[in-house]
Amino acid sequence: MPPFEESPLADEHSDVALLVAAVREWPREEFARELDARVARAFAPPSRPRRRATGLSLPRLPRWAAGAFVALASAVVAAVIVLGGPGGGLRATGGGGGAARVQATSGPAVLLHASPAHGGSRPGAGSSPAGALPAGASAGGASINAPAAGAASSATSATGAQLGAALPAGPVAPGAKQIRSAQISLRTADARVDQVAQETFEVVSAEHGTVISSQITQATPAAGGGYASISLSVPTANLEATMAQLSRLRYATVSSRSDSSQNVSDAYSADRRRLADAEALRLTLLRQLQQASTQTAIDSIQAQLKLAEAQLTRSQTALARLDRQISTSEVNVSINEFPPVYFPVVANRASTGFTLARAGHDALRVLVVSAGIGLVALAVMVPLGLVLALVAWLWAWLRQRRRERALDAGA
Amino acid sequence: MRLRHAPAGGRELEGSFERFEALYRSSRDDVYAYVITLLGDRASAEDVTALAFERAYARRHSFDRRRGDERAWLFGIARNAALDELRRRRRSATLLVEPANLPEAPQRSADDDELELRRAAVRAALTALAPRERELIALKFHAGLTNGELASVLGVSESNAGTMLHRAVQKLRRAVNAPV
């Protein structure tokens, strides 16, 4: 037991200090040694002593610095996600934002012109090269619809190297009767719609065709450019040559081409049979008329003869119309003018060049997006932090109050 | 003599095991004496004392010199640990002082009879005090805290701590000097 005189207290309470020191409890030596050892190990388990902190150890980051680091890292990650997402601003070139500078990754690669959207009121012109294609045709490649029972077939091409060549229209039996037609869309630039239309007329004249109708409109590039729609009729025998020449015009390129055919062999045979029947009936009636002896029989046969001749005339007309459709083909030509655009590779090269202005723009955009993300994060985290702080304070207050009550209850 | 010197600065204990070790050596017995005054049994006092130093070591980075002395900070931790032990006791409804943990009976001799009587009287007087008064006495005379440090540990104002201490001392004096 230590002597009472060890107390360092002031004289005012020295008597009480002596009294209290007299009854002071001291820790057992075993406990003191054990606790000393634990402290020497920095409270680590005996088998794995914890490394003591020395003056050479790296300083620990303050908690606020660690929190700020985590928040900053989160903001950077969010900015990267936002900027690297679909349509991210970092891929814009120089901040122009114009559609002409965006790389065109879809559409026909063979075209040298961009595809500005049009209002759709222009005949034969669509918002895409495939816009003028018939229903069922697929843009970007050739598709051949298998003819149902050999009735009709069509071949359409919007891209590819075979634009200038004749497209196969499906297998045709020898002697089959076909109605063929074609449609071709041409593109031109620099206000050459007139020249292209004139070239088209020259081709039609050379192939012994005729112009059924034509509409040529001049317009400034700002208004969308000029356009023309021409309907032609050419001998079927010259259809392929006509299409080949139209595909090789000097000032135009082909954006789409469609060839279609319809097998009318059955209809042609039926018309021929009806015509033959009508002729046979007429001959029979004529013979009966020669042999008729009574006036009544003559009147009746003449009436039937009129009907037979009318039927004969209708059959001849139908057959002649079908013959004309078979022997000539309708060709629709649409010519559209578009402003020239850059090749994708040219646009790509322009967009990847490094300039200080572009780098500054990108850096500014990163900063703006990061600031926005930080602002949103603050708007969420500040109220949440206040609520959490209030809850933590209440929890600590309640815990301390329970402790105090435990002390009072120990009386 | 207690080591009450504390260097200037904000976070002396941070990253300095040696400084914590010095605090431990200067405060171990005082913490134990204070805790056993609150709890009353040796085993619990040993556990709570060890727990208090372990908590203090774990939280040494949060010690801020500007908010008080390191001994006051340490006794605050010990107080919370002891009060947690009291709460646990209330929940488990164990005996406050178990027979096996009673303080060892001092060896009686003829020379110590008068001294032992005096100690018994002081123990009885301390037992008669309210728990908060006993705590004040322990913090003042076992831990050697100033009134300001007392206020910091107990969460009261300094003047209030002084008043409470004065009343507890007077009560203890009266109890010790009272005729048996």
C-alpha cells in the first residue's frame, strides 16, 4: 500500500485526499503485467504483434481528405461514364455540332454525297437513298423477291458495284411473255439537274424510246436543290441498254435502281384464246347467215354477229394492249441534287486533328460536366448528410443518457 | 509523480505510439482505481480498464488537444466503458459484487489495527455516497483531474463540477467523522 503522502492535491482537500488514498485499490501485478504486454503489442494478438507506428511511417490522410478523395474519384468516374456514353460530347468535332461533320456510318458507302433530310414532298426523293424504293425492297443491298407461281419478280439495288449493270429478274421460261419496268434514282451536284435530264433524253432517243412525262425543278442548294422526275417508255429489247447508259451518265451517280418484271404469259394466252374463239364464232355466224332462208333467222344471226364482232374487237384491243406492254417497258428516272459533302475519311481526319482550341473546348466541357455532376451530388449529399448527422447526434445523446441512468441506478 | 506534461499542438497522440505508451504508464493505476470505484469488483474493473486503454489506442487519432487534456480524454473513455458495463449488469441482473471478486482481506496485524479501522470508516463513508458523488471523488482524488477536466469528463460546466465536488467532499468528511 503506498503512503498517503503521495497525493499531489492541494491543501484545501488534503485531508480528504489522504482518506481516499487510504482506501484506494491498486491493480494486481498479474493484471498490470498482462496489460503492459498488451499495450507493448499495441493490443495485437500475441502471435502476430502489430507493427508499431514510427516516425518514419507515412502520414495518414485526414478523414476529410479521404472523403474528398472518394467524392472526387466518384465525380471523375461519373464524368467518364457520361462523356463516354452514346452520343457523348467528346466525340463531337470542334464543337461545331453540324450534321455535316458527324461521321456518316450508315447509308450507302458508295455514295459520295450526304443525305440531308427533305420534306418528302419532292416526287421520287426520300430522306434516304432507299426512300424511293418500292415497298418490300431492302436498302443497302439487293433483294430478289421470288415470284409467286412465276407471276412477278423485282430486283432492287441501292448499293454495291452492280448498280450500273442489269439486275437479274428471275428465271424466265423460253417464250414467256413479260411486262418489264425499271426505276432509277440519280444524284447530281452543283446544279446539274438540267444537264442530267438532257443526257437522259439523249439516251432515250438513242434507244428509240419516248418520254411519257417529265418534271424538272430548279432550286437553290439552301432550298434543298433541284430535282427532276422523268417517265420514259423504251422498247423492252433496249431496256437493259437504256438502264446501262443511264447508270453511266457523266454528271450523275446512281443512288438506287429497281428492275421489275411481271409474267403475263397466262393472260396473253387467254386473250389469244378469246380472240380465236371470237373469230371462230364470227366465221360460224357468217356461214349460218349465208344459209339462212327466213327473215327471222337472218335477223337473229345478224344480231349474234354484232355481238361476236364486238367481242372480237375487245379481244383484239386487249391483246394489242398487252402486246404493247410487253414490247415496251416503262422507266422512271428521278434526279435529285444534293450539296457535295466530304468523304467520311476526310471528316474523320478533320475531327481527330489536335488544336489548342479543340483541346480547350474539350477540357471546358469536361469541367462543365464534372461541375454539374458535383452539383447534383451535393444536392443529394448535403440533405442526406444533415439527416445522418442529426440521427448520429440523437443516437449519441440517447446512448449517453442511458449510461447516466445506469450510473444513477447503481445507487 | 504523475506525468501531466503534454506538448503543445493539436493531435499529439496521432501516430505516436510512444506518447500513448507514456499516457498509459502515467494513468494505468489511476484508471483502474477510478473504474473499480464505479464498478465495485476487481474482475470487471480489470476488464473495463483494459477495454478503456484499447479503445483509447484505437481512437488516438481522434484526440484533439484543443478539446481538453489527454488524461481527461482518457478518463472520459474509461467512464463510458464503465457505464456500459453497469448497463450490461442491469440487463443481465448479476450481482453488483460477486463473492469471489471481493477485495482481498488485508493481513491483520496489531500495528495496523488503527489504520484498518480508519480505512473501514472511509470505505463505509464512500459507500454511503451517491454514485455520482463517489465518481467525483474518484476522478478528483484518484485521477487528479482539475475542475475543468472534471467538467469535461462529466459533461457539465466547470462551476457546476466545482460545486458538485465541494458537496461530495463535505459529505464524505461528515460521513468519515460521524460517530460510529
